[in-house]
Amino acid sequence: LPLRPTHPPPPPPLLREAALLQPPVPATAAGPAGPEREDEASARDVGSRHIPALPFLWTAVFVCGVFLSAALFSTDDESAGATGDAARSSQRRPAVAAKYLVSNFEGDQQEQQKQAFVMMAAEVPGQPGSSGLWGCLSVAGALQRLSDRHLVLLTDFTTFPDKSSVQKNFEMLGVDVRPLQKVTVPGLADTDVKTMMLQKLQAWRLTEFEKVIWLDWDVLVFRNVDWLFDREWMWAARDDPLCHMQAESPNTGILMLYPDEVVFNALVDHASKVAWTNANGLIRTYFADVQKRPVKLLSEVEADYGQCLGHRIPTPYRNKDGTTVTGAWSTPAFVHKSGGVKYTWYEGQKVHEDDNTCFSIDLKVQRLPSKGQILNVCHYHPLSAYWRDNLCSAASDLLKIKTVEVESFCSDECYYQLSGDSSCLEQVPDGPMP
């Protein structure tokens, strides 16, 4: 039979690209690859010529015998060296490529270990005890999909409502759980609401990281936001709850910062000397007035309030003529609170405001009366199902947390069809139905 030439398979694409890093092989005395061109020409013609196979087979056997005898009769060291040289010679490009890729991977890992997200779940008097825990669980579930950075949770909770361990449950999600420390401000009591606001300042004490991104618990991370770690200086969302656009004050619901114990102490000292109403204002005045280096502000399509969704937020998605593409193409990567309504029918006709109706497991707030029936208003919110899926994947599917609120909220029958057992049906609003 005619002898067909065989060619080794091409290397994988990544190895092929990395092989370009190899130094060129010096030309031989016969010229630059002259004999190789002759062999290639012979290979092209071999399909049309009948070449006797037997001489080639004997030649191959002879060559193999020479190499085998050399390997058998050499010393162990020489054999190991020859084998290593042969392996390096035959696999030079793949080996170097693998080393090159692993080196880059290790460098990326070292860089990522210096960066982290940080959240806080604290017990606040007068508020549902576990609201912050559910919010942090939903964000942890989202970051598992969207990021490979650490997530640090600062909390003074030890158990969930079903008595399961907060630390063990969050650690199953890869979260680093740490105790929440008190921030003492001269002139403020530990129970003062302002003191509780300043617990956020503990992010500056995580000095084992070079950069951290603070996230409030009542938020939703919709897209990957790791790009924020690559920016220089501090960045925050815009404090624009009325959606006027291009606000000039920071909203620290998301805040990229540089941990520093000196800055932490300076912020606490600043809080005792100036008038302030919330952490946003305190942080803004310290960096703008004291350090003379204001916090930079993200665009609305990068971070915004939930009530501003679809409300004049510019989209990066454009037609060829520069006009915006019609549709919902401006959802922010980070959304602070879902938004909500003012209503007077609940609890004795008192006016209530709720700006985080749907990033919550409270079905009583989400279910509203309409034309004689109960509807879940969050079915009309574009991000509520995403927040719910992140929470239920973590709390119900993975951690198996057993509470009436979680089981009802994570039941599709209860959440979407407003039907199910008595615990589901009990979570409807009281009061007159317009």
C-alpha cells in the first residue's frame, strides 16, 4: 500500500499563541530550513506516487532500536537526563506555554486576594431582626455567579430565626464571617442611631486588603462589578433618590475604598467635630473638605436607586446612527433598594413609605389589594425575580433554612399563584381593601 505521511495534530490555540514566545531556532549550515522545504514538497507529492512500505518500516525499527539501546545501557542519571531532555525537546512549546499561563494565573490570584467585598448585617432596634441577613444572603448568592473576589460579612447575629448558625451557613457560601465591632464616637451613645450608621466605617479597618467594595444589605448586584477594583481612588454611587440625574453627592450604598487604620480614626474624629445626618454626608465632607480629594461618582448605568429604573438612565447600547436602541437597555450593574410606594390603606390609614418593597421576603408588604383581589406588586418589578432567585438558591435550596417566611417566599405556588398552605395565605395585608 502507498505510505501516507502523518502529521502531528496542531497544538491547542492557547499553547499555539504562547509558543510565539519561544526564541527562534538558529539556522543550520545548510541554510534556513532548506531540507525541510524539500521534505514538504515530497510530502505533497507522496499521495500520487507508490512508495514501497517495507524499507521505511525497517528504517523505523532500526532507529527505535538505537534509541532503546542507548536508554537501557546508560547510567540512571544519564538516562534521567536524556529522558528529560527528550521530553523537553518534544514538548518544549506546550511545557513553556503551560508555565507561562500558570504564572499569569498565579499573579491574578495574588491580586484578587488583596481585594474583597464587604457587607454588614446588624441588629437594629425597631426593625425586623433578620432583614439584613436575608439581604446579605441574596447578594452572596449573586456574587457566587458574578465574581471570584472574597466576600467579608461583619455581623452581630449568631443564628438565623430557625436557630441555625449564621457563621456556618455563610461559610458554606464561601463568605468570611467576622464579628461586628462597636464604633465609639465621643458624645454619642452606643444605642444612638448615628452610632449604628457609623459601623460602616469598619470597612477601613480591613487592612489585610488593598481595596474593598462596601455593599449595603438592601441592594442587588445585577452584573459583574469587579472592574471597579481596577479604578484609582474612591468611587461611590450618586445620591439621587428623586432621579434628577447627575447628582453631585455620593451614596455609599456601594463604595470602593482603601482600608487604612489612620483614615478610620480620622473619620471617627471627624464625626465628633462636624454636624452630619448620615454616613453619606460624613464620608463626603471628610474626603472633600479634610483630605481635599472628593469621592468620585459612578454613572447611573453603573449604580443607581431602584426607583430610577427606566427613568432617563442613558444606555450604552446604540444604533449605528448613534440613537439609543429601543427597550430596557439601561439596567444598572448595582441597584440600591427596589423602590416602592406611598400608601394609606394599611395599618389604620396611616401614611407609610417603603422604598425597598421587593428586595425583601416580606410578602405582606408586597401583596396589595386591587379591584377586590390581592396582587403581588413585585411581579411587575423587572429585578424582583432575580433578587428572589439569588436568595432562595442560597437560603432554601443550599442551606435548607426552615422559617415560615422563607418557605412561603421561596414557594413558587405561594409567591406566584398566591395559593398554598395556611402560612402562605396568612401573609396578606390587613385593613380595608379599596
